[in-house]
Amino acid sequence: MHAGDEALRRLRDAVKKLDVGILVNNAGIAKPGAVFLHEADVEAWVRMIRVNLWAVTEVTAAVLPGMLRRGRGAIINMGSASSEGISLPLHTMYSATKRYVAQFSRSLYVEYKSTGIDIQCQVPFFVATTMASGFAATWRPSALVPTADTYARAAVGWIGKGGPLCVPNLRHRLLGWYFATVPGGVQDWFCLRENLRHRKMLRRARSPRASACRPLGHGMPSIE
């Protein structure tokens, strides 16, 4: 038996003993950050796929039988605005895995909506977490970047509302409406320019010289 099969078997055994009412698939990684596809090892992309794509699928499959028996439940999958009509150059694999999550959620919503199980994909823009530091130089709380607590409060209020795909945070919805008015070519140019700038900053920060000169306790935040 493969290691992944064994892990899934153990997960299913554990879930059988639990009454899972709400599942939130929130685990995700963005590492290696802003890079061209050829610049990262294949292993890095495989790790991202395992967490962002396979794990969502496996855990969802594990809890669904119990929810079906009880005739109720909710599954919330964390997607990304980067998968919804906006290109994300230098973060291609991340955006692609989140597109899977969105389509996975949309189809499951249709499959199970008559059984009392609500399945939803939430698609936020930036939220002020260390993971967001892998996407933009400015990732701390701001007018358009809510704190994790602020986003979580909005997210909880949208469970069971908004259909299979939703944007719980009002500021994120306003940002989405703004992007919808910008021509695609302009979006591509802007996102590529900003991500190339951030790639340069990350490469400089990760260089051996920068690591040797950086004072202890002042390193770059973790991207994961």
C-alpha cells in the first residue's frame, strides 16, 4: 500500500468516530513564491499539489459519507480570487490549484445540495497572514487587506449563503468589481510587473550575502 493510501485509510478510520458537522479545508501553501515555472524543482510543485489539491479532495471524501448518513453538514473550501478571471503570473501553479478547488466545489455543490449538505468555495483576495507575503511586498493589514480575524468573522457569516462560490469580505467584493472593469491586458501587465518586482525582492532576500548580513530576528516572514 502506498504511503498516501495508508494516510487516507487512517483518516477515514478517525473520521468514522467523529460527528463532523462543518469541515473547513483551509490548509494551503504558496511556496516557492514568485518564480517562473522552470525556476523551481518539480518536487516543489508536487508538494503544492499534494496540499492544495489532493488534501482537499481526500479530506472531503472522508467526511462526506458521515454527513450523508446524518443528512446535514457544511464543507467550506478556501479558494483564491487568483483563480477567477485574473491571471497570476509567477504564481501559475498556485492559481491553477485554486482553480481546481473552485471547480471541485461548484460540482459537489450541485451533487449534494439536495442531501442537506452545503458545499462552498470562498475566494478571497489578500488576507494579512504570513502566507500572503509570498504574493506581494505589501501584505500587512490595510484598507483592502483584512486581518485574519476580520476575514474569519465574515467567512463564518457566509456559510450556507452565497451559493457554491462567494467572496465574504465586502472590501474584497469591491476589489473584485474594480478588477472586472479593467481590461484583461492591463491586468496582465500590472500583475506581471508587480510580481517581477516581488520576485526580485525575494531573490535578493534569499541570497547568501543577504542571509549573512541579516540581523537575527529580522528575517523574511515564512511564505507557508
